[in-house]
Amino acid sequence: MPDAANGNVNLYYEIDGEGGDRDVDAVAFCGEIGYGPWQWGWQHAAVAGPYRAVVPATRGTGGSDAPPGPYTVGQLAADLDAVLADAGVRAAHVVGVGLGGMVALHAALHSRRVRKIVLVGTSAYGDGVNPGSLWADPADPEAVESSLRAAVTGEFLEYQPSVVSRIVEWRAAEDADRDAWEAARAAVREFDIADRLYEVSNETLVLHGSEDAVCPPAKGRELAEGLPRGEFVEVDGAGHLANVEASREVNDRILAFFEGED
């Protein structure tokens, strides 16, 4: 798989699908704090038919470099732009969860490549968001599995034990260590575009699990209301990673939202 460079930071990414003869032929995915590309395993195959799916490993995760922090959302958005440029993408829809949603919002304000955006479990500002419960040492399988209680509901953990086991394995291989996690945590803490939401002219779908314990659903509703072209949809019964826990509904909504684009 290819690597892109943002200055002296090398960024691993995965790309799949042929796209089509359209103005926007790619969908880029921006991940939650500390999580590797595994978190998009439920989405990239769904979009890789009609679009090219571009899945970067956020700096500090996967095969990407982990420079000293703190990181900023602006840096992470520049990383995304470097990946899209390396992949030859001139225009892309962007899907982000948590921190990745913040990156998508920043990119929408500053990059000409971004078209429609989908935000999962995202707020317009870092205050009141509690990503600390998502952290676990990737080398500690028990801690990794325990920390999933903040990301998904107890029902998912109970009824999907084989999936949970695979997630633990993927996280051990791809997730950030403590230093890189704290560097990314700083990006969430300092993020605030509440007074600039009116500038985001992109069509935006805000998806939020009704049981999100990391970023309360009220923050997603507030975000959508502040966006000129924002639409809020609550995903009933899902936790923070609604894209994992309710992947069929989320995928259907994402594709329907993108449908009709050239």
C-alpha cells in the first residue's frame, strides 16, 4: 500500500475501488483518536464499488509516522490533503468519526478537494467531549477489550463476541501508543469552530449514536443546527462508533447521501 508525505511525516494509506466517471470519484475516511484504519472495515468495501475508498492511517497509528506532539486538527487536515494529492484525488467526499469528524470540518473550511461530508459522533468543539475512556494500551488485550465499552454498547459486546475478538487483534496491530494518543488528544482539546460553522457550505450529514457515551448526541444535534446545510440523524441504539455497531444503517445512509453526485 502507498505512503504519502506531509513535510517530513510519512503517512500510510489504503486505497480500494475503481471509482467511476464522475466529478467526485473518491470517499476519504478520517478516524477517531488513536484508532488505526481497522475502524473503517465496515465502510470501505461498501463505497469501493461506486467510489475509490481512501483510508489514511492517522499520524501515530497504523503504518504512519508518530512525530512528537501535540498535534492540531489543522495538521491532521494537512495530512489528509497530502494523502489525497498522492492518490491523485481532486475531489472527495469525506467521512469522519470523532476527531476524524473535526478533521473533516477543518478540511471543508480550508481545502478545495472536499465535497460532501459525513460526521459520526462529532462535536463543533472539544469541550465536553470525553475521549479518554477510549484509550487502552494496544499491548494489553484485556484493557483493549474493556475500553470498547466506551465505543460500543454492551449489547454489541455481548452478541458479537467474534467481532470483538477481531477488533482487539486489529487494535493491537494498529492503534496509537500512549505518547501518540496524548498528542492526538491535544488536537481534540484545542478544537473549536463553533463560531465558524456558518462558513461550512458543504452538504453535511451528521450521524450520532443515541447511546454515545463519548460525545453526547446533543452535541451532534447542535453541530447540525449550526451548519447551513447540515442534517442530523440519530442512530437508535448505537454507541460512539455507530459506523461499526450499526454499519448497515450507516452505510445505507452514507451512500444515499452521496447518491446523485456526478
